[in-house]
Amino acid sequence: MCNKHKILVIEDEINICNFVKTILETNDYQVLVAQNGSTGKTLFFSHNPDLVILDLGLPDIDGCDFIQMAREQSAIPIIVLSARTNEADKVKALDLGANDYITKPFGTNELLARVRATLRTSRFQGIGDRQIRQKVQIKNMVIDYEARRITIDKQEIKLTQTEYNIIELLSVHAGRVLTYSEIIKKIWGYSDSGSIKKLQVNMANIRKKLGEQPGEYLYILNELGVGYRMNEDNEE
Ligand code: CA
């Protein structure tokens, strides 16, 4: 009972709030609900949740202000709910420290997948990314972190160091979106005007080598205008 993950949902639309609460409780999470930002803040401080699901459009405060406030206090994972199709809002929330986002309307599976992936990657933070596991399997692709080798159906895929590093980074955060700037910072350590182009060229080569056809996303999803997301691995 006490090892249930505690999730704080901050959302002013009653229907969405109830929908999220029901799904999470059915799947054995403990849920706290706030219908405005100030109640959300109070519950955040008094209950120390494991995860926050936050609507960006709240009646009393800007969701982005909540993220900023929360990040000054803790590294608690935050998933943003956004009705807006504006990519800039999602990127802003992610850059302020949100871990992921879900665009409304969303379904049960998407919500649960995001929650699982976010709780999992946050649990691994601080352990040192590469020590998580020696190998990971995503569909028929196996990433061997020890050997820095990738195989698909036991056939080795020849990659450059940079291409391997990008796949490894995305796989460690499988299920979670990483923004362009996050990836660029971690892979090259700096960014300039050509960075996004450089990343896109590498991604195009990676896709080709992994055997993905145009418009097909077996392993890596392209979140247009935001970043990239690797499909969740097979293990739970
Ligand atoms: Ca709202």
C-alpha cells in the first residue's frame, strides 16, 4: 500500500481531471487532485508527490510559473498537459524542466506510457546513465552499452561514434521526448546555428541504417518542432 507512487494532478477541467484520476487509480497509483495552481502548490509542498501532471492553462497561475517554482525546490518529475498545438509552449515547458508532455486529447495507453517512462527515468537519475543495464532491447534492436554495439535481428549495425551516442542517449530515456537542444547539449556539449541541421543529418543517417522507411517510426519518433522520442523498451 505505502509503496504506491503518489501522483499530483493539477488540472482545472473537471472531465479531464476525473478521467486521469480514474485511470491512474485503476492502475494502482495514489492520486491527489488540485483544480487550480494555488491548491496545487499547497499539495505539492505538503504531500511530496512522486510525479506531477500539470495542465499548462490554469485559471490562477501560468503552468510555466509552477514548473519554475517546483524546479527551485526539487527534481520531482513533471508531465505537462497541453491543449495547445503550439510547439513553442511545449519546448518552453521542457526547457524550464518539465520531463515530458501529453497533448490533449489523449488516451489511456498514452497517459500510462508517459507516466511509466517518466517515473522510470527519474528513478535512474543520479545512478549514472550507463550503469542502468548492460543491454536494452527495443523491438528487435538490441543496444549493448558495454560493447557500444547495436544489433537488429543479431546483425550488427555499423554506426559512427556520434550516431551510437545519439541512440544510446535516446534509449536511456526511452518513452520520453528529448528536445533538440537537450540532445545537442549532451552529444556535442555546445550549440551553434548549425547544430539542429547537424542533428537532423545524423538522425537521417541513423534511420537509414536502422532500416526505417520514410514515414515509418519503428524505433525513433520524430516529435515535429520539439525533439525525438525512442519507443519504450520491451522490459518493464
Ligand atoms: Ca485548463
